[in-house]
Amino acid sequence: MNFETVIGLEVHAQLKTKTKLFSTSNNEFGDDPNSNVSIVDLGLPGVLPVLNNEAVRLAIIAGISTNCSINEKSTFARKHYFYPDLPKGYQISQYDEPIASNGTLEIKFNDGSKIIRINRIHMEEDAGKLIHDISENSSLVDLNRAGVPLIEIVTEPDISHPEEAIEYLKRLRKILIFAGVSDCDMEKGNFRCDANISLRPIGEKELGVKTEIKNVNSFKFVQKALEYEIVRQSKILEKGEEIIQETRLFNSSNNKTYSMRTKEDAHDYRYFPDPDLQPLILEKSYIQSLREDIGQSYDDKTKYLISIGLTEDDADILLSNSKLIDYFDKTIEILNQPKLVCNWIISELIKYVENLSLEPKNFAKLLELVKDGTINNNSAKDILLKISKTNQSPEDTVEDMGLKQENSEELLNEIIDQVINSFPDESKRINDGEEKLLSFFMGQAMKLSKGKGNPKIINRLLKKKFNIN
Ligand code: ADP
Ligand code: MG
């Protein structure tokens, strides 16, 4: 029998706020265990949650960026379950009234595109973390993550192939990063995916029984897990047996999924509206003002970047990190050379971007020095390394480091003559027609000039010397 695959994805993205969803504890990855925990995160009796305004703003922006309707009224509910990383015994989440619903996200392929419908985006708090591998006989609990703000973005079961699922995830991630909603750093666990998958006979309208693969933390693993499930489920169905609705875990060492637990139904969680939290009522004017703030969409911005001379890959890299694209925008305001600026950002500046003191003004100045021939590329890289941390003026640094480019043809010719004298055999060979030795002479001349020679001029002079066109 021939089956078709049906996939729906639930993505948890951690919101880029300073503090947690309902408390003033820091929302910070990597701090000492249990150092960002307040009485609210612990759920001590008598404390009250207070909703984080910034988290709401980011959730709305996520909704707008995925073409959702923003719901003027949404509510928080308690989702009950027991686990050592959940001290309250319930998670505060949104249930039947989420903050955003009915969105779309378009994914693109070589031969066309497809709209994936988004069912809803809701806000919820994260749980803590259990650590099993530090001590032999016990597990440890770190509650720094308890109460961290998340949005969960749930698609309709519109995805028909593991590759489509990956396209969707990549695109969603780009959009959320671009909108400043989340860093979507998968290694830090702030972009996590649960994948739901079922099969049905081709032509069948009704959905088959699905399994849910929990918390897969890389795109490759999502794809592997889905591919494995397709084979596993089709074998079961071909035998005429039934799929058990369950939650499964992916093991990346053998690319298989394993049953974790039979799927709980919503009623198992005993959802009810959280009596400590008022419904969230948003003013139309507030939603509208956020719409205006966002301005360009990811797609518009990509089109704009291509229109000023960048490639799609350039645009992708710049837009993958809000610091890069901000820096690019600011630099081209000063130095209107988009391709040059982009090349330097994505090949060099990117190395320092997390700890950057250099102002775009000085970066632009550095590139101008390259352009007007004052320094060569390699010197510029050395200078950039230095001033990335100090924001020292590039002109002063050129002086300090003695890196001013040597453009005098007279001097460069002297250098070339010295090189030719030092390498008589190579000179003979190149004169006999072995033109590929040109790069050898280039290298020697650059070396003798202590890296300061203007490579373009040296190249031209060498060619003249050896009668190469
Ligand atoms: P649950 O109650 O199990 O969480 P939901 O209806 O909330 O299920 O859907 C969760 C996700 O699973 C959604 O992304 C949805 O599109 C997807 N989904 C639902 N039913 C199926 C199915 N039969 N096959 C594949 N995906 C499904
Ligand atoms: Mg669900």
C-alpha cells in the first residue's frame, strides 16, 4: 500500500528578555546553578506571578512576523503534571485562548513554494533542568530555567515530507532571529522542536494516528527521526496493525526513535484558568504600533539587500544575527559600498561580533583605507583584530603598527630586483616560460616589503619584468 506522510511541528523558542515570564529573576543562560531563582519561580505559597511586558511584546512580534492574528484577549492556564524540575506542580501556559492564531509561513524550494499554516502561538514558562551526569547516585535540579519565557509555535498538519519540515524550521528560525524575538541558539536549547507524524493511505482524507517525537535539538536529527518514523510506521500499517499514539524519543547514536510514554490527553493535565493571572487584554493601538515598528519583513529585507548588490547567501548570513545586520546597516550609511562592507563583515568582523567595541564609523574608515590603497587587505585584518576591542582610530593604528602600504613604484622595483637576485634559478625558469612562478615571486616580494607592499602594484611590476601579459 502507498502512504503519504503528515507532519505537524511544535517549536518552543525562548524569548530574548532580561527577566523571566512572571518574576524578576534574570533570564540568563550559563549562570551558576540555582542563582537565578526567586520565590515566584519556586512557587512558594502566597507569592503572585506578574506578567513580563517585554515577553508579551516579543510574542506579539512573533505573531505578526508569521502573519498570525493577534488576539486582543488571551488567557493563562495551569497545566498540571509532576516532575522534579517543576516545583509548582503546574506550568503556566496558554491553552484555549492563545496570544496569536491562524498564521502562515511560506517555505521555498527550487521548484516552487508552499504555505504552511500556523495554528497558534502561545506563551508559556519553561521548566527547570535535571542533571544526571554529575553525580553517581543522584540527580541534580537546576531551576535557573524555571519560569523562562517561551513561545510555542504550532503548525497545522500541513507538512508532507521530512525535508519540508527542515525548510520550515530553518525559515521560522531566521524569521524569529530577524525579528529580535529569540536568539534561536539550538545549542543553548532556546529553539526546540517536537515533531508529530502520521501516515495515511494516499487519497485518504482522515488523519492517521500520530506519534510525537520530543525535544529534538538539531535540524539533522529532526530529519533523521522523521525518516525513521516513516519506515517504522509504514511497516506496522502494512502488516495491518495499528499505530499506538505515543510520545517517542530520538536516539542520535543509532538514528532510531523509542517509545517514551503513551500520549497523555489534554484532560490529563487538568487545565484551568490560572486564578492568579488576569486575562491579557491588548489594546488595538498597541498591536498597531508594534506592526509599524517592525517595518520590513524578512523577505522584504532580503529583497532590499539583493537590490543593493548582495547575493542571497550574503543576505542570509547578515540576517542570521541581528548584530551583523545592524552593523551592516550602520556602516553603509557612512560608506555606501554594500558589497565591500558585506564581504568584510561576513568574512572578518563576524569573528569579533560577540565582543565588539569598534564603532561602525571606525570600521567604515578602515575600509576606506583599504579602498584608497593606504593599507592592504592583510594589514587591514591585523588592524581589525586590534581595534575590534579598543575602537582606536584606524589611521592612528596604521601609524602605530607601521602598516602604511608601500605604493612607491621605485621602491617596489628595488625590492623586486633584490628578490630576483636572491632566486636566480626561479628567475631563469619563469623567463623560460614557467609563468606559474609569478605567485612565488609575489610572495617573496610581499615578504621582503614586510607585508606592506601594494600587491596590485607589485603584481603589475613583476609581470612587466618577466614579460607576462
Ligand atoms: P496534541 O493534543 O497531541 O498536542 P494537537 O492537535 O495539539 O495534538 O497537535 C499538535 C501538533 O501535531 C500540531 O502541530 C498538529 O498539526 C500535529 N498533528 C495533529 N494531528 C496529527 C496527525 N494525525 N498527524 C501528524 N501531525 C498531527
Ligand atoms: Mg498540543
